[in-house]
Amino acid sequence: MSAEQLPALVVVAPLVAAPVALLARRALPAWMVATAACGFSFVAALALAVQVTSGGAVSYALGSWPPPWGIEYRVDVLSAFVLVLVSGVATVVAPFAWASASAELERERLYLFYALYCLCVAGLLGMTATGDAFNLFVFMEIASLSSYVLIALGRDRRALLSAYQYLVLGTIGATFYVIGIGLLYLMTGTLNMADMAARLSDISSTRPVLAALAFITVGVSLKLALFPLHLWLPNAYTYAPSAVTAFLAATGTKVSVYVLLRFYFGVFGTRIVLEELPMSQILLALSVVAIVTASLVALWQADLKRLLAYSSIAQIGYITLGISMASREGLTAAVVHLFNHGITKGALFLLVGGVALRAGHAGFDRLQGLARTMPLTSLGIVIAGLSLIGTPGTAGFVSKWYLVLGAIEAGRWWLAAFIVATSLIAVAYIWRFVEAAYLAPLGGATPRAGEAPAAMLVPAWILVAASVWFGFDTSYSVQGAARAAALLLQ
Amino acid sequence: MTDSQLIAAALAVPATGAGLVALAGRWPDARETLTLAAAAALFAAVLALLPAVLAGARPELIAWDLLPGIAIAFRAEPLGMLFALVASGLWIVNSIYSIGYMRGNKERNQTRFYACFALALAATMGIALAANLLTMFLFYEALTLVTWPLVTHHGDAEARSGGRVYLGILLGTSIGLLLPAVIATWAFAGTLEFTPGGILRDAGLSRGALAALLALYMFGIGKAALMPVHRWLPAAMVAPTPVSALLHAVAVVKAGVFAVVKVIVYVFGVDALAGSGAADWLPAIAGFTIIAASIVALRSDNLKRRLAYSTVSQLSYVVLAAALLTPLSVAAAALHIAAHALGKITLFFAAGAIYTAAGKTQVSQLDGIGRRMPWTMGAFAVGAASLIGIPPAAGFLSKWLLFQGAASAGHWLAIAVLTVSTVLNAAYFLPIVHAAFLREAPGGEPAHGEAPWPIVAALVFTAAATLALPFAVGVPLGLARSVAGIPPAGISP
Amino acid sequence: MSQDEGRYWLDRPENVAKLYRGLWIVGVLLVLADLVVHRHAEAGFDGGFGFYGVYGFVACVALVLAAKLLRRAVMRPEDYYDR
Amino acid sequence: MIAELPAGLILVAAGLALPLLPRAARSPVAAAAPLLAFAQLLWIGPGYVLEKDAFGFTLQLVRTDRLSLAFGYIFTIAAFLNAIYAWRVREGIEPPAALVYAGTALAAVFAGDFLTLFIYWELSAVASALIVWAGGSARAYGAGMRYMAVQLGSGMLLAAGAALRYAEAGSLAFEHVGLGSPGGALLFLAFGIKCAFPLLHNWLQDAYPEASATGTVVLSAFTTKLSIYALARGFAGTEMLIWIGAAMTAFPIFYAVIENDLRRVLAYSLNNQLGFMVVGIGLGTDMGLNGAVAHAFAHILYKALLFMSMGAVLLRAGTVKGTELGGLYKSMPLTAGLCMVGAASISAFPLFSAFVSKSMVLVSAAEQGYTFIWLVLVFASAGVFHHSGIKVPFFAFFAHDSGIRCKEAPAHMLVAMALTALLCVGIGVFPGALYAILPMPVDYVPYTASHVLAQLQLLVFSGLAFSWLKRRGIYPPEMRSVNLDADWFYRRLGLRMARALAALLQRLFDAGREASRQLGEAGAALLERLHGSEGVLARTWSTGGMALWAAILLAAYLLLYYADKVDRGFIFLLILPFLIGALGLWADSRRRDDD
């Protein structure tokens, strides 16, 4: 196994693990295979990250057909960064899933769950690693289809409806995307993204290309739940099994952001997207609206899981806001927030999963005085919540720092003010948890069974610790993001 | 130990202390011993740092880069040393007091109390010794968070709503205003390092931009309680009195004005700011706060609330002094941090002693209490005298320097504010002294004596220190002058 | 009045009158002394005959009359400031 | 060791130690300390300087010269006499406060720099306020608070003036200042408040009569004379002082005539006597300054004597109101006699102290050509006799018999009064001793036939005026009343304005708070309607609705891209929020119709 094969190996491991898990037909071996595959991918992704940092992008031609004829797997600093996030979160969530999914799903269907989980991981990793636009669509479908089913596995009967809605919208998104790709193929005659970019530079203002841009933008926006195309997300996150929510919240939308970045900066190029078309203004407007409305909606939610889902929409708004700045600081902010928010939200959903396990669901009536019965869970939620707010000493702070810095360097004081002001809405909705868990007397509906099992608590706390760690040690996250930003702006 | 290690120790000792206290929670005696030991060790560490700083050295400890180009770094400079000395020294006294108070009032959750207290001191040390704005901001926020459980200690509805205001204003201002100011400073100056002469001097900012940035800082540092962001301070009075005494009269609020002075001296630069005229509005705001808060104090019957508003007013003395932008007034600002700390902690100690011994919280209940609690009320009188500015209690000296600074700046508004506020200070403090010593106690009340001895010992000690400070002013004044860039023997009549 | 009325010389109005007349006599004598003693003038015009006597008397009467006017303007009940 | 100490600190130390001593030892210590200080002053003499590093400054704690020593002598003497007078007062806050007050005033006189002066200035203010409070009544509390406020205000002005002075002159040395600079003006104001300049005077008449019988005596000696000293040191020859001083001599006597509380009458006359000294300082001539110092010296004694006698009356009769007193000579003949010695002294009868001191100021004024001032001063001299010399003894001891029969003053009071009276007469009879300690060489002979005759004429005819007015029934009767004075501006007008202002502000704040609360609630309600759990933005939409959005957005993008103008982006930016809002509200209203 050599370094050139790593881009493929990262994807192939979970892809292969899925049928294996399916064939095992029993929960435990399926789980073990899935976990091992995720772990392997994580290690491979880390190795890739080291390599691309020192040696530049790694390219692997699938089936030895050289690009642009064959399918190219191409990993640069940005994709390595996302690969590490996705495979890392997958590895952490896998052990959690053992306890969580066992409690939420029927035992005989568990092996199915792990197979789907592997597929979903493989899809997301594939989307990130591939350098081929159509191959990306294929992986997108793999990830999407598996996640529809994963969501539908949720205990609540509303999970099915949510999954169905997600399916319809996800399919629309994928269709839009593939229409865009088709148009581009028509115009350029290639599906390799790097090649496409080179050929597009002359014809970028033609109507088919612009139409392709519109289709791809809307399609990917649906996937990453950009306002106002976010409506599928709250229910999907709320009613999916806890492990699925945590994994998808941490990675799913982030990979879509990656795709958007790829196409805007890597395929279409900054000149057309940001200079000739008002994309940055539109993205700015949508991000601003997303942040405000989603944060405010979160404020009034009666269920912590749903609250966090809306918070995710708002946080995605911050990421797209960073993209809309199209500056070094802005893109750094976007990429680093993609990473930090993935960790933070993953941690929160894992912890909420623990609450849901004990209480059935995470409605605020179940949280009264929770700190007394589940002190570690409560503390974890508060710490990760601080990261969500952007308190210094947490990962979220770093993101906010670069976002505000980007706004100030662009001379947009109102935007800086807006960012900090909306952080305060986050203070308010996290405060609701603090008030319920720490200040309210023990409620009648509050679970009294004690802490979640260690198998759930430990993964959750790994991510909590990570969201603090990356608030203090930014050498990986910020520098990786800064390199990625530099790469995108080349 | 090297000086860098001492800095590390100053941060680590209270943090470790907090952990040990939490572990020892089951054995109250061990827990309290650990608190005292941590306090003593911390004070020793800070004291050991002092000679080098007095000799002109600036020991450093650079931990690691938090963001590319911005390190978590610490440096012992005069102003920070002064603050660290005051906070760590008073922690010892306050711990003794706490033992008496918490046991005397049979408070619950004492382990959490002592652990959070130690954490608060660790955060305070971080603020005091921070070498750059980001490090300071980090610990500033940490201080807000670790003191919140102390504010809401009682856990009842009142504590909850107080805690809400506390956290809301402190987090709101720091995230909403201070953070953008820090980031903007980074964007303009390319560094966040505290540097004598300021780092924004060569940033080429216009007067208006500087003024706006200064405003972000001044109101963003909510702990300095400049009106209208002062409301958290009276709200924090729901906390047990030792918390009010050390944190809301010394550590937290001084962290605020300390940050104000740091920002003015080391970020903007006194001369640069004076030359730009961008701070012209600040003395007016500080002056307004001084007067308005005094009037509110005058009208408050609740003793702790009166003291809280007095603190709001006194904090603005420091802000005013720094805002006058003269060497003497900057020295006054630094010195007033120490002087007010000693005086106000004494007053809060006394308030807590009254509550513990007599269960009284209102000024109107204090008739004749001086005869039952002569030590307590005597100490109260000393603390009050210091804050009014009556010599030789410590407050007079900083007030005098402040006058000199105002005079050298020709700032008539400041002079008028100082004069009027002195009269107002007297008007809200002296009736208490009068009631305690010169009025008859109402009949039919259960007799009581002094509070438990640790309480009385602590408050007598701080009162004595208040009186002694001006006579042993060499170290604090030397540090204060050093901040202002005045040579050690710079002032003589 | 108690039983000691009349025991004191001053209690009798005629004695007070005697005192009053005596004072007038002293005054007149003092003024007349101006004829004998040379008073040097301090301010120029005060060397005149009986200057101090006249000035003193007039000044005091004026003082009292003016004070009576003042009282009309400024007198208030004893508890004025307590209300 | 003692020689090293500032003399004032001896008294301060004794005062602070007093409460710790056994009761029997307190009065002797209180009397011995001033004697010790007096001896120390005699011993060190003029030209002594003591510098110490303190508070980070080099302070000139002691600087003796003839001017400061003259005040030093009389302050220690006064403190001694006070101690005798208050021999029986051993409890409470008054005895220590009295010693600390005297000591700090004494120390202030020897301060060589403004910082030292400020420190003692403030301390004497606080100590004296405690003495007012020791009066014990509710009125004493109020008066004490006002007194404290005024005194501390004066102290702050002093600090500010000194700081400005330092900025102007680069030195804090307490030398001649003059009015030429802002710093000088503030110092002038600071001294002026403490000296009870017209319109700044009411703290004196307000507070002194509210102290105890013994307390008022102590108060009368130091505060104002300290400021006379400070004016003499810093503002000698400032012409404005002449006019201020003349006004001071004149206006209080009108109030003295109609005042009922005899101690308040004395307070007004104290104010009037200060005027003579101020004029002398303003003249600035050798004789003027000598007159001011000599008059201060004499004044402390006779004013103390008068307050002592009224104190004795208060102690025995329980009141010093003119309306309630009369005929007390029958019960307290010795007190009455000693009071009349004081009255004769203040009235400047030949052979009594003021005769040899005040005249120097008058002569100096006349010599300098201030004829009008001279006339005012002569008028005031006649007026002084009128109210202090006649009115006080008359209404207390003579007038109509009030029927009060009480004991004669206690022995220690009589002794103190007798000693004081002796000094008054001694100065009057042997002026040379007083002249010998004056700051300037003295070239003045008080006892000329001309001077004696002039003074007697003046006094006898003002006495005659009193008798005549009294017998004709023109003289205003004593009445229980409060007379409005300059303090009305802060005790009534200022207070009412402040209250009105506070009420107004309160209402404004309340209204603002209410308005912002309503606004906030309305805003929150609107936000909740849109974002709350049932709000349009939080509701789960139908799948078709969601898909519709995707279509709308796609159409919008295509439209935008094909419109060649890039600026259309801004149009989109503007339209979008309205579009969303309109859509949301539309959906919301539809939902409401359904309900």
C-alpha cells in the first residue's frame, strides 16, 4: 500500500465494510467491521493530511486511467481537512452507536444500520476525495440514500415523514446538481473538475454555464440546508436515531459546503462567481437571514435536539457568510468553522443522545434539574454550548475570531456587529439549557436513571474535549484552514 | 524557581487548589486548610516575583500560540503586579473570613464555593499577568464564568435573576463589544502585545475611529461598570458576602478597571491618545457614573446595595484617572485599584459580619450597633474614611494623585466631579457611622455581640491595612509610578 | 415669681431707671470730655466733637430698625427646616 | 523624641489614647497634653523645620515661624482651657474628638506644604464634625452632616487648589499664594469656606449651636482661626479680603439682633469678629497683619469665655433661648460676672483684650485710606457691643425674671471661665506680652487718651441706644423662630430642587424603562410570532412547499444571471427579506383564518 493509493483507500474501506456488515447479518460483527473501517479511514485520512501538507496534492487515478479520461481521486489540503473531520467523527460516533442504536432500534435490524452507516461514511468521504464531478454525484447519492434510510430508522413515527421529505428534497438537490454537471459536460466535454476549470475559463459567461452554476448552486444549497432550503433539516435531525443525527450534523452539511467551495473556487473560478455575478452579495444576504431566523427559531424550541438542529442552520449561515467574504480571513473562517462546528455539534448531539436514551426524548420538560442526575452530560452540553456561542478557550471562539476579523478587514463594521450580536442569541438559547439543568428544581419528567452508559459518554466527551482543545491549540485547525483558504484563492 | 516558573506557579497554584478543594469536599477542615494553603502559596509566588519587577525586569512566560501570531503569554509588569498582589494577598484574608462566614451562616454547597473561588483567583492571575489582549480576554471571560456559580450560590429565584443579569451583561458586553474591539485592534495594529507607548499609535486611525474603538473597549469591559453597563454589579449582591467582598469589590471589578488602564496605557498609549483627543468624552462618562452612582447609593437602604453602587462610583475614579491621560493620574488610577480594594473589602466584611451576628441587612436597622460590634463598626468607619478620602486612610492618597493629575491636565470637570463626589461619599457613608456609634439601639432586640472571630480578625486586618497602606506606600506607589512612566522619586513637594 | 421678689436691687424698676439715667450722665460727660481731651482723628473727620457718641447711637438705632425689617423678611417658625 | 513630633500630634495621640485610659485619668491627660505641646512650642521656637518622607512625598511636617507660633500658642492654650471646662465629660466621643480636633488644627498651622495642610485640614474637619454630632439631638445630626459636607468640600477645594498650584508653580510649599491663578483662586475659596465668608458662612451658625455645652466651646476656637492663619500665610495683602472682611463684620450683626438662640447669637458675632481679622489680612500691612493675629489670639479667648458661660447656662437651665431665659444672675452670679468679662472683652472696652487688638486693624484701615471700610468697622464695633456685649448677658442673666432657679455653674467650669477671663483682662491690661509674639514688629500704643475716650463714647452711646430702644419698646422682642439665611439656598431651595430633579429623573427612567419594556415585549411577541414554535419560520412545511422554494430560488438565480447587470444582486438583496416576510405573514394569516 503506497501513499498514492491513500485517497482511494480512505473511501474504499467503509465502502467494502458495508457489504461485509450486511453479510454478517448480526449486530456485533457488523458493528466491529464498521468501527474498524471508520478507524482505518481516519488513520488513512490523517496520513493523507500529513502528506498533502508537506508534499502538495495527491492524485490517484482509479483503474490506472490517467485523468482526465479516467476517474481521478485528488486530495489537497482542503479535502484532506474535510476527510479528517468526516472520518474522525465517524470513528468517534461508531462506538457511541453501539449503545445508542441498540437501545433505539430493533435488534435484528441493527446489522442493517451499521451497513448503512458505512455506506453513508463512504459516500461522504468519496464526495470529498473525488476529483470527478460525476463521481461526486454518485457518492452524493450513496450518502444521501443511506442517510434517508438511517433517518427513517428513527423510533418516532414522524421519522418516516421526515425521511420522506428529506428524500424528495435531497433528490431534487441531486437532480439539480446532475443537470448542472450535464450542462458543464456539454460545454467542456470533461467531467474531471480540474480539467473542467481549465476549459471553463474562456466560456464562463455563456448562458449554459451560468445555468449550470444556478443549478449546482441551488442543488448544493439544498444539501447544505442553506436558507430558505433548510426546511428538511430540523425534522430529519430531530427524529433520526441519535447516532445518525450526531454524525450527519457533524459531517453531512459540511461535506456539501466543501462541494460548494470546490465548485465556486475550483471549477467556476472566483472571477465569474464573485466578480461578475453578485453571488457573494446573495450568499451574504441568505447567510444573514439564515443566522438570524434560525437562531431565533432555536430560541423558542421546546426540544433540545430540535433547538440544536436550528442552531445548525444558523451555524451553517456563519460558514456561508465566511465564504461570501471571499477573502483570506473569510475563507479561513468558513473552513475552520466547518471543522469546529462539526466537532462541537457532534459533541452536543451525542450528549443529547444520552439524554434521549434515558428520557425518551430531549424536551425541555425532561431537562429540569438534569445537572443533578446527569452531571457529566450536563457539563458537557454547557462546555460544547460555550463553544457554540464562541466563548474564548473553545473552538467556536476561533471561528468567530476569523469571521469578525474578515468583516473588519473588509471594512464591514455592521457585519462584525451582526456576528457578535447573533452570538448573543446563541448565549440565550444555551442559557435556556443552563437554567433548566442547573437552576430549576428537579422535574418530575427528568430521567433519574443516572448518567448515560460509558460507551456513549466517552465518545461524547472526546468531542467535548476536542472542542476545547481546538480552542487552545489551533495549530492544526487554523493553519489547515488557512492553507485551504490560500489554495482556494489561488 | 525562575521568574517564568513563578508566573506559571501563580496560575497553577489556585487552579490546582481548586481541584484539591473539590476532592477534599467531604472533609471541611481539610478543604479549608487547602484553601488557605493555596492562598498563602499564591501570595508567596506573587511576592517572589516582585523584586525582579521592581528592579525593572519584565519576566515572561510564553505558553503557546493560540492563533497564528498571537500567543497565550504572560508577563509580569508593574500594573499587573500591583493587581496580583492585592488580589492574592486579600485572598488569604478573605479565606479566613469565608470560613467564619460560611460556617457561621451554615451555607450549603461550601465545596463548590471554595473551588470556584480558587478558580476565580486563577482567572484573576491570568488577567493580571497577561502579556497580550487575547490572553487577557480569555481569562476575563473565564472569570465571568467561574464566578457565576458563586453569584447564584443560594440557588433561589432571587439568585437566579441576579445571576441572569450578571452573566447577561458581562458576557453580552464582552462578546458584543470587547471582542470586536480586540479583533479590530489585531486588524489595525497587527499585534496584541501590551507595549509601553501603545500599539495603535502607528495604525494611522482617525480621531473618530480611535474614539469609537475606545468606546468599544470602555463599554465592552463591563466589569469596570461604567454606566450604563453597571447593572450587573448590584445584581451580583445576591451572592454570599465573601464573594461580594473579594470578587465584587476586588478581583472582578478590579479586573475591569485594570483592563481599562491596561488598554489605555499599553494599547492606545497615553500620549498617543492625549494627542489625538479621541478620549475627550471619557472623563465625562466616568464623571457622570461617579456622581450618579453615588446618588443611587445615597438612596439605597440596603447596605450591600449601597456598597455596590459605591463600588460603581469608585471604579469610575480609576477610569476617570486613566482617562485624564497624564502620568500622575495614571499612577493615581493604579494606586486607587489597591486603595479601593482594601477599603471596600473592609466594608463588605463588615456588612457580612453584621449579617452574621445580627441578621441585619438594612442601613436603617443599624442604630446603636457600634456598641455591640465595636471592632466591626470601627473597621467600617476606617473603610468609609478611606473611600471618602479622609487621610491617612489609603483612599486619600490616590485621590490626591488624581487631583494632581487633573490639575496638570487642567481638567476642571474632573476637579469638580472629585469635589462633589467626596461630599456625596461622605453623605452616604457617614450616616451609617453616625447611626452605629451615636444613636441608641432600639429596645427589645435580642442581644448579640461580634461575629465569629475569623470574621472579625479579617476585617480588623484589612482596616489596619487600609490605615497602614499610605505609610508603607513605597511598593504600590513605585509600581504605580512605573506604570505611568514616572521615575521612582519623581514627585516631591 | 417666687418668694425672693424684691430681694434683688435690679428687680425694682426705679433702680433700673436710676441706672439708665446714670448711663446718660456718663455719656454726656464722655462727650463733654472731647472739649478737654484732644482726640486725634484716625480717618480725618472723626476728630469732630462727639463723633463717636453720635455715630455709635445712630448706628445702633439704625441697626435695630434695619434688623426689625430683616426679621419681617426672614423670620420663620422654629420647625421650618424640619418640615 | 517629643521635639521631633509635630506638637499637634501630641494632642492627637492623647486624644486617641483617651478612650483606652481609666476614666479618672482622662481629664488630667486631656489637660496635660496641651500644656506639653505648649512647652514644646516654647522650646523649639521659630525657624524649626521637620521634613519627613511619607506617602511617597517629602513632607514638611513642621515649619515654625512667628506667624505659625502665635497661632500655635493660642491653640494650645485654648485646648487646655477646654480640657478644664470639660473636666467632667469623660464618656463618649467628644473628649477624644476634641483633642484630635485641636491637635490636627495645631498641626495644620505648622504644615510647611499643602499636602500636609490638606491632611490635617481634613482630619480637623472630621473630628470637629464628630463634636457637632456629639450634641446628640436629631438637629445635631443634620447640622453635623451639613457641616461635614461643607468642610469636606473645603478640603477638596484645598486639594484641587494645591494640585493646580503644583502644576502652576512646581512646588507644594505653603507660602504666599495670591489670587493670580486658578490654583490660588481655589485655595482662596477653600480657606474662605472655612473662614465663613459671606454666603459661605452658614455652616457655622448652623452647626455650632447644636453641639453640646462643652462642644461648642471647642468648636469656636480652631476651625475658623486655622483659616485665618491660612489666609494670613497665603493671601496677605489681597485687596478683595478687605471688602469681604468688611461685609463679614457688618451683616451678621443684623442677624444677631433678631436671633433667639443665644449661642447662635454668639456664632453670628464670631462671624463678625472674623471679619476684622480678614480685613487686617487684606490690608497686608505690618499693623494690619499684627492686628489680625492679635485679634485672633484675643478672640479665641473671649469667644471661648462667652460660649463657656452660655454652656454653663445650658447645663444648668437646660436652654439658651432668649425667650426662655432671664434673671439668671440671681442663680448664677459668678457665671454672669464672668460672662460680662467676656462681653466687655469682645466689645473692646479699655482694659479688656479686644481693645488692644482690634484697634490695630481699624487704625491700619484708616491709615491706608479705606475710609468707608473704617466706617463699616466702627459701625460693626458698635454693633458687636450691642448684641454680644449687651444682648447676650442681658437676656440670659437680666431682662425679666424667667423664674428659673438653678445651681451655679460647676467648679471646674468656673475655674476654666475664670482662667479665661483672667487672660482676657491680662491681655487688656498688659498688651505688651501679646505684642511680643506677633509676627511683625509692633509699633502701636493702644492706651492713648484719645483712643480710650473715643472707644468709651462709642460703647456708651451704643449702650444708650439699646436702653433707649428697649425702654421705648422699639427693641424687637425675642421670638422663637428660625431666621432664613444663606443656608436656605441649600437647605430648602437646593433640597427641593434636588428632590424635584430626582423625582423627574425617576419618572423619566420609569417611563423609559416602561417604554423599552413594552417595545421589547412587542418585539419579542413579533419575533415569537414568526419564530416561536408555531411561527411561520419554525413550522414544518409541506414537501411541496419546500420544493417550491427550490424552484423559486433556481428561477431567481437564472433571472439574475441572465440580467447582465451585476448590480441586480443588490436588488435581490433588498427584495429578499421583504419577500420572505410577506410570504411568512401571508402564510401566517392563512393559518389564522383556518383556526
